[in-house]
Amino acid sequence: MPTITERLLYPRKDAAYALGISIRSLDYLISNKQLETRRLGKKVLVPRGALVRFANANHFEPFVPPCASPAERAS
């Protein structure tokens, strides 16, 4: 009987799905060092522990994408 094991590292698409956010939002979190990653060649992988820590933490700061206008960033 095969054993089902949970992944230790998730590709960006699966990590975004697990958090319930878009891949673009995930990339924003990664670029702002709010979510740790591992690289395997060109692949960017997110450890399961990093997803759990991020999901369990409170995030009070507003989510403003890096391409937002200065007026949007000030609000």
C-alpha cells in the first residue's frame, strides 16, 4: 500500500493556492522577504513551514502592490 506524504517544498503556484492568494501576491510577499523560499536551479520553492508560519501570523499592514501610485501607498 503506497504511503501518502505531504510535500516539504511547494512550487509558487501551489503555495499561492494553499494561502488562497494569487501568484502575483505570493511573488510580492517573496520580494518583500515576508515569505522565505528555497531555490533549486531556476525553480523557486516555498517550504511548508514558511507557509504555516505566514498563515498563523497576524498581518496588520495594508497590502499595497509595488506598482501602486504614491497616493495609494500613502493611504
